[in-house]
Amino acid sequence: MDHYSRIQLAIDHLEAHLQEPFDIKEAAAAASFSAFHFQRLFQAITGFTVLEYVRRRRLTESASALRNTAMGVLEIALNYGYQSQEAFTRAFDAHFGTTPARFRKAEEPAAETQMQCSINFNEFRSQLDTAFHMNSPRLVTLKPIRIVGYEYQTHLSGAQHYGEIPGFYHEFGREQRFMSIPDRLRPDMAYGIATHFQEDGAFSFIVGEESSGRSDSLESLQLEPGYTSLEIPGGLYAEFTTEGSEQDVRKMIYGSWLPASKYEHREGPDFEVTDVWKSTPERLDMKIYIPLQ
């Protein structure tokens, strides 16, 4: 079963449980994905988060209930996960530009464009196949790489990570954090590693460099607060060369290439390598690596 069909299984699960507490782990499990990876794929393909999709669907179904049933506003609010009529009214007004009471009374509601229909990824596939174009990656087998770097925190929500990660690199260079990395092997190569994924979409982004790892283990290194060490696992990776913005490349990787490929995202961190001497503010000399199986 391909990625699109599997994502549809998760959508079907979400649709069947719109009136129950949101559980990203259960939805992802229906598609046999980790919670984080499911969110990353969904956001890259649709442009919005799973939680935003659920919120839109609940508001859409609540609007339908307002128009087509005699249920009270409070009952509808509680049915779709709101703790009070006031909270529901605020969310409804923010999304549709009118209150539930006014929406119910209006002869021709003007909120149709804000309705979120249930997504059918199997029908959506043809649009996705033509929406993204990118060069095929190079498949490479890498040996384990020892990295020491500074750990930053970010989140998938609202594409927060795309806005914050460039700042992490800037802070890393401005504060000369690379000077605290022991046994630097390739000072001209900056690594960015996405790891420590959480079910809610939070994750760590480590900016660092390759270390010779002269100590018996990375854990035995005496690192300053904020620094961490990890070993990037060896194995098969897809190597992408950036030709535009990193954000666009990552969206194409997860929104098009990976779902259409025969590969699965293997457990382990994505990472990117930037040649700091060859890069300019206008063009980064960067390669992105995605672990595959």
C-alpha cells in the first residue's frame, strides 16, 4: 500500500472520531506511521497541520448541524470538542466571520468558502503528482557519523521550524559555538540534524560539526550546557541537492518524492550538510539526507 492510501486510512480514522478527543498517535497508527512522520507528510502535502484539518472539519460539521438540525448551540459545541458555548462561539466567529446564532438564522450563509470537506487522498493524488517537480536524489550508503553540536527546540506547527532554523544557524555562528566542539574533523562543513521527535510535532534541531570521537563514547565527552552529541546511523540515504530554498526542497521531498517513491522513511534523523565556504546568502551549498529503507 502506498503513502497516499495509507494517509487516507488515517483521514478515515480522524473522520470517524471527529466528536472524540483528538489523538494524533491513534490516527498515525491507522496509517502505520509514527505520529511525527504522519504530521510531517500531511503538512508537506496539504500545506496545513493535521490539528488544523481536524479543527476545520469540526467547525464545518458543526456548521452543518446548525443549519440542518434543531440541536442547541451548546450541545453542538460539546459534541465537537469545545468545553463551553463561549469557546465554540469564539472559534466559530474567528473561522467563519459570524456567530453560530447568526449563521443559523441567515437565509444564505456566506461562509461556504471556509468549509473544509473531507480530503480524499486517493483523488488528490493526481493533483499532487503534477504539483511538485524536482530532480531525483542520489542514493548513497553512509557510514556512521559522529556529531557534536548545540541543540535548539522547534515545532512543525504553523511551519514554525522553517522560520526558526535559519536563525539557529545564525546564532550558532554569531556566538562561535563551534569553538566548543572537541576534535573537529571538517570545520568547513556545518551539520543540521532533526531529531528527538515528539508526538505533538515538537523536535530538536542540532547545529554542529563532525567530531573524531577520540573518547570511548560520545556520552563520555564533557560538553558545556546546551551542547549534545549523537551518532548519525549508517545506512541508505537519499541525497538531495538544494537548487532553491531549503523550505521548498523539503516540501517537495515529503510532499511528492517520498510518497511517490518505493521507499519508506527509516527510523533515524534527517540531516543536512552545508559547505560554509562555498555558500553565499543568495545560494546555500547544501545537501539534504533522508534515511531510507
